[in-house]
Amino acid sequence: MPVSPITLFFDFASPYSYLAIRLIEDVAQRHDRGIAWVPILLGPVFAATGARPLIEQPLKGEYARIDLARSARYFGVPYALPTPFPVSTHQAARVLLGLQRANSPQVAPWVRAVSAAYFAEGHNIANMDTLHALGAELGLQAAQIDAWCADPDIKSALKDNVERALRAGVCGAPFFIVDDEPFWGVDRLPQMERWMTARF
Amino acid sequence: MPVSPITLFFDFASPYSYLAIRLIEDVAQRHDRGIAWVPILLGPVFAATGARPLIEQPLKGEYARIDLARSARYFGVPYALPTPFPVSTHQAARVLLGLQRANSPQVAPWVRAVSAAYFAEGHNIANMDTLHALGAELGLQAAQIDAWCADPDIKSALKDNVERALRAGVCGAPFFIVDDEPFWGVDRLPQMERWMTARF
């Protein structure tokens, strides 16, 4: 029986999402699963939960800076909190949606490239020049990237992703769903792995 | 060189604190550390961070119910979300402070007994009868328990714990500090263990 993919809801500006992106492909491979990448915008999710970005919260923000840097070391992932932070990610997300609609083999490479550009290399991924340069390395034309970013259907699909996330109970990012079982946070990967193996 | 204890800030009504209480003694033993139990009240911490109890939050509350039950299974710990939830925990915390002041050997047993009574057995730990019954099993007189609960110095010490927690950056519970390194959440125990071993 074919197994369903791991669905990963993420925002390109979420640092814990970045860590998840760095780790999830190995996890999926170990369990013979694909990955359904679902780019969302955390702004509307925070509006629904009443939350603010972690980094901006009293006490939690200071802790999060320590925890993010240490978590990256723990997982062996290069990481630095970029400036400016956070940035708008709807253009990067729209390009991903364009690649997905085109059934492009560059879907996962785009996710990897954009997230690493921001959190490992400090490039501003809200900047179209950055997206064009990242696209060029994957063989994508700047005109194609601009067309996806301006496409009304793709704009609408990104809003649909956010609605779908809220309906699915997504309360933050990264958020994983495997066979209807929800897992919130990169720290839930060990539970998710045991769940895929043993349905404990 | 003697090592410092693991400091654990917790609220007796916090379900993730309960999981931490069930796990921390084994962790401490593996690393030849003692445990400094610091009972706090999450209400003032939530006021400082602008947070509400997890269970009451839109989306997060529903997820938390799933995650708590699954986390308990993952760790092999008996657990059921009690009714009523949450409850007032200042009396249970004051008894713990009284035991600590008396250098009683019943400090850790009291922490274990109160948290298990609430989250494994469903007893209302805001109820003095419950505390008396739990105390009786540990050889504590009801009159002694009542005296601690009414002691102005102990009442003041509990407030001091909350102030100390906020100064230390405690943004939720359970919150661990080891040699000045902060760890928030029972899901950070693996990082804390590696940190105690390797200072990564």
C-alpha cells in the first residue's frame, strides 16, 4: 500500500521551520515517505491564535535566541539569525507554488535554497534580486519567477494554503501532518519518527 | 569539583511540568546532579509574557491535548488531563517550600506525589483534604501542612520564587537551568543531556 507523504506547513521566515527543512528530507527517506511542502504565511496564523512572533515576545524572545542557536548546533545545521528579521515571504512562497504547479524537479531544491539563503547566508529573501539569483542557480528565468509572483491564481493559492492550514489546526510552524496525526515543532521529529514506525 | 544541581522551575498544574517531574530524576542521576525544585505559579509568568494557558488558546489548545497525551505515551508516563483544570497550586507549593526549609527527606517524594495525584490519578490538588491525604502517606501531619500553608514567610517565599523565575528569564514551565544555561520544555531534555556531557 503506498504511504501518504509527510505534509510540512512552514513559513520561509520561521527559523524553526528552517531547521525542520534541513532535517525533514532525511526523516522522510528513512520512512519511505515523500514530502508535501506547504508554504504558508505565519501572520494570519498568529492572528488566529492570538500569538506574536516568538522573537518579539517578552522573556520568550530572549530565550528563543539562545534556543535557536543551540538547537542548530545540536542538529549540526549552520544558522545565524538574519537581519532584517522577519521579512516578507509571500514572493518566495509564490515561486514555490509555481514550481509545484509546473511539477518541476526544483521544488525541494527551491525550498532548500531559499531557507538556507536567509538563515545560513543572511540574504534578504524578500528582495526580488535575491530570488532571481537563487532561481538562476536552479536554471529558472527571472521572467518566469516574476510571472509566478504576479499570477492571480498563485496569489490565491497561497491564501488557500493559509486557510487550509487553519482548518487543519496549524497553530505555528513548522507543523507536520502524517496520516492525519499532527506534530508541531522541529522538536517533535523524534515522536513523529516513532509514530511512523510504531503508531504508539 | 562538585557540580551544581539542575534547577527546575515548575507549576504543579502544568501538564508538561508533570512529564518533566516524571523524567528529571533519571536524567539527574545519569549526570550525577542533584535537583533544585523551584515551585512557581504560572499566572504571573503568563502576565509577564502576555501568554495565556496553552489549553485555552485557539488552535494551540486543541493541539496541546493531542500532544500531551501522545508525549506521555512516548515517555511511557501515565497521564490524563484532569478535571477541573487548571487548579490553584499555591497550597501544594507552600507545603513543598515548608519541606525544603525543614530539610525534609520528603521534598522529592512530595513533588512526585502531588503531581501524580493530579495528572495520573485525577485528584484535585487545590483541595486541602487531598493534600492532607498525600501528606499522611509521607508521614506528614495535617496540622504541619496547614501551618506551612498559613506561614507568612512561606507565602512570601513563594512570591520570591516567581520573582526569581522572571529575573532568570523563565517564560513557561517546565524550565530548567543548568550552570546558567536555560532549557524550556520537557522536549529539551535531550539537548540538556548533551549539554551536560559535551557543552556543545
